[in-house]
Amino acid sequence: MNINKLKGLFVEKGYTQQDIARELGITPNTLRRRMKDEIFNTDEINKLIEILDIKEPMEIFFVNKVTH
């Protein structure tokens, strides 16, 4: 998951983390924990795609971490 890109979309679209948490029906603390752990359920991912009008969700939600 590309959390930096997701956070960038929050700002770009004019949302705070609190706004996004409210839209997802979770607390801001839960949102922070989900971003830290990089784990969202399918319903939350679908809502984020809709709320943030994400055109390329694979680039945000399904990015493999590669270590060198």
C-alpha cells in the first residue's frame, strides 16, 4: 500500500483524516491505525476509491513493498 500517495489525495481533495474517518464510519484513531498497519477492509477501500475519486486504485492499495 502506498500510504503517502493516499495521504496526498486527502490533501489534494481537501479532506482531513477526521473527514475521511467520518466518511468511512470509523474513528480518527482507527483510521490512523489502519494507515499505520496498511490494512483496510474491502468496503473501506471501495469507499476511499469513491470519496477520493481514485482512478488507479492499484497504484495505492495494491503496491508490493520491494526491499533492496
